[in-house]
Amino acid sequence: MPVHDVVAVMLMGGLAGALGALLGLGGGVFLVPFLVVIQGLPFRQAAGISLMTVIATSSAVSARSTGRQLINLRLGMVLEVATTAGGLLGGLTAQALSQRTLTALFAFVAAAIALVMLSRIDKRNVILDAGIDPGRLGGRFHDPETGREVVYRVRRLPLALFASFVAGNVSGLLGLGGGILKVPALVSWCGVPMRAAAATSALMIGVTAVATAPIYYAHGEIVPRLAAAAVLGVLGGSNAGMRLGERLHVRWLKGLMVAVLAIVSLMMFLRLR
């Protein structure tokens, strides 16, 4: 394998890690199209490599976010039960689907989520009265935009569980980590602020990827050299993305998610031609 291919994967891993850390997606949504469209890897190999980077992103983001109270551990563990079950099912299902079907599914999912996030770009889920009870699964954190402690409550828990199961299934099928569905669902329908949703998702996607990656490894669909290069790039990019995320306005984070998902969806649709 040419050295320049390994370097290219490492650089793309850095970009994927930065954007993944910003948005809580894990980076797979950016890395998979690159490996498939630019590097020409089979979809299942790209998904397997991506899952390894999702584990790296999750570890880096979770370690940095813990002290800032952004991770809602109680909510994350409740939703992770549904996500892991979906991930195991998706990892097994992926072995039976064609490359074209997986590519088309990726494109449609990315486009649909972009539209959902666009509808919520100017809405926030925080309660500025810090004395309000957040409930059993809600939380509170220091909001850098207002300089105050804010509170949020979790709504529509059954919908969040269903979305998490689907997210786990998509993770196993496409190597995305599931954040591509969990973050928009938590923000749009469940009342969780963007920053808390991204941090909580970053924790959850690592657990999902750990449950799913062995299935790809057992089928010989993880290329060790490329996976190592991608992970190294992701670790560096994640740190840069987290520093940038602390300075960006939430509206910019949502807008960035919409733009990236739209571009990725277009790339994958073009791949179908």
C-alpha cells in the first residue's frame, strides 16, 4: 500500500476527528465517504475502519468533556441499551446487503438528518432559571454563551429510545457510530441542548462501536495499517475540534452539521451513478 495513501487517510482522519468532536458524530460520516469515493475501498472495509476511529473520538471527547458537566451519564446509559442492541443487529445485517444498497442508505440518512437539523437551527433547549428541577434524566451545565448555568429536561423518552435503537442499527450498517441520528433526535425532539447532546453522544458512540467492530474484524474487513493511520489522525483532530467547539456559537455548530451532512449526502448519491 503506497505511503501517500496512508498519509492521506491520516490527514482525513484528522479532519473527521475535528468535525466529529465538534458535532458528536464520531467522524465516521466524513471518513466513510472519503475512503469509499476517494480511496476506492469497499464500503464494508471503510465502515470497519471508521468504527475504529469512532472509538478513538469517543475516548478523546469523553475525557475532555467530563469535568464540564456536559455528558449526561444517566441519560446516556439508558439510551445505550437500545443503541447497543441496534448496533449488533446492524453489524450482522451489513454482511447480507450489497455495496450499492449500503451507499444509498448512507446518502438518504445523511440528507434526511440535514433537513431535520435545518428546521431547528434557531431554537435552543435551555432553561435559564438554574433553580428549576431538571428531572430524573435532565441535567445542568455552564453555558459559555450566556455565562450562566442552564438547565434542560428530557422529553419524549420513548422516542429517544427508538431513535437510539435505529442509530445503533445505522451505526452497525454504515460504520458511523450512531451520532448522526442521536444528536439530531436529542436536539430536535427530546429537549437536550446541542452541546450536551454532542458530548453525551460522543460517550455513547464509543460503546456502540466497541460492540460492533469485532463483527467487521472477524470478517477481515478492518485494514490494520489504514485503521491505525486514521485513528492517529482522529486523535489529533479531536483535540483541535474540542477547543474550537468551546468558542463557537451553537447556531454555527448546527449550521456546520447541516452543511457537512448535505455535502456528504451529495457525494454518496454521486457514487451511485
